Amino acid sequence: MPVHLSRATIRQLPPLAWASSPLTLESLRIGKPVNVSGISSRDPHKQNRQGTLTLRELQFHAGDDDTAPPVSALLLEPSNPQLLAVLAHGAGAGMRHSFMQSVADSLAARGIASLRFNFPYMESRSARPDSPTVAEQTVRAAVRAASSALPKLPIIAGGKSFGGRMTSSAAANEPLDGVRGLFFLGFPLHPPKRPDVKRAEHLSRIRIPMLFLQGTRDDLADLVLLEPLTRKLEAHATLHIVEGADHSFSVLKRTGRTDSQVLEELTSTIVSWATALPSG
């Protein structure tokens, strides 16, 4: 039976055990014993150390009241999480995209719960992204849903490209309740090959820490523009540059690195930054 939680309908799924297999968490059949992430579920010592994962399906209204359209979300919770990340998708792919799934899995392996969600246009399978007003309302509703689901955890919020930018504009217009910091996985500073900083004008109104994770080959964020911009934001901004990565955080083979290694760099950086945030 669904459980109603403050404008969010949550359906609890059985816990997923850590173990070892190349399968990703969401490809598993819930409740069937399998192995994931290099840790055997039959090893009690490792099982106790890493714990279990719980995946919950969530629905919430993408606005301030129940007249707004409902959207889907996935809440991935490790045992004894220390933080909760609200993770918004990019313009071209939803919350189940492999990148979003990989980020959530990697954060969970580091003790960070995550709630990722669809914007209304993605939920309805429309090709055109929502207006900034609708997107910002959805971000606020997602933060409320996350806080209702795991009320005792400190929250960080952000996302990939469009999702991160909409999170930032929501926070600039009105602080997001309970959110300690914002993180951007490829902030889309400008359209490809059209360098500009207009999309960043609102960032100076944000009064909480921000983490920018940006690739050196990102066509949507010229570092010549982004680096001085983040310096102007002073203590509120941290820029982490990912050498050789493009806007999707893919790297060329000649770099000697793999996309999975880049993913590990991204999530370990987020965790290090987030756990050092002030608690006020």
C-alpha cells in the first residue's frame, strides 16, 4: 500500500544487498539475491560494513499544491546515510539515464542517499523542456519530498547541466529550505560555441556554497569565462576541473582514463565538499 508523505506518495521496495557483479543496481530484480559492486552479500563482515541499499519509488506534485502535475522520483538510500543529494537531470535525458543512475550508485557507495526526479516535460515525454518557472517549482517540490522522506538528513541539491542550472535559479530566487549547498555536474554557461555569461547572472544572489564540476572539453562552459566568474563568487564557489572531460564527462582514450574513473572523481569530490559544509 502506498504511504502518503507530505505531498509525496512513496512505495517501499525491498532492500538491495551489496555484492559483486557488473550489473548496476537498477538492472537488478528487486528481492532476488545477486552480486553488485565487488562486495559479496555472503560475507557478513563486509555486509555489516557496507550495509544495504533501499530503493523507493516516489511521486510528488511538481508545484506548491496538488493541482500541479505529479512526477516520478527514485530515492536510493544506503544504510546509515550521512547526507541526502537531490539530483536533477539534464535537458535531454531523464532520471533513469545511465549517467544519473551511475552518480546515484556511486554516491550511495560513499554513504550519500539521493533523490533523483523527472521534470514534468520528461514525465510527459515532451521534447521541449519546461519553462524556468515550472522547472524551479519542481526543484522546490523535489527538495520538500526529499526532506519528507528522510527528514533527519542534511541536504545538498543540484544536478546535470539543465537540472543544475534550474536548481541554481530556484535557489537564487528564494532559498531552498534545508539545502546547505548546490552542486553542478557540468554547468551550462552558454550554448555550444557561443561563449557568454548571461546564464550565470543569478549566481551572485545565492548565499550558500556552490560546487562546479566542469570538464576541460565542455563546449557549454568556456573555462576562460567560468574561472573568473567563480572567483568573483569568492567563498561561495568551488571550481573542480576534470581534465579531458566533455559536457557528458566522457574522456578520450588517449588520456589513459576511463569514464568510470571520471565518475569516481566526480562523486568523491562531491562527498568531500559536502561533508565539509557548515551545518548552519
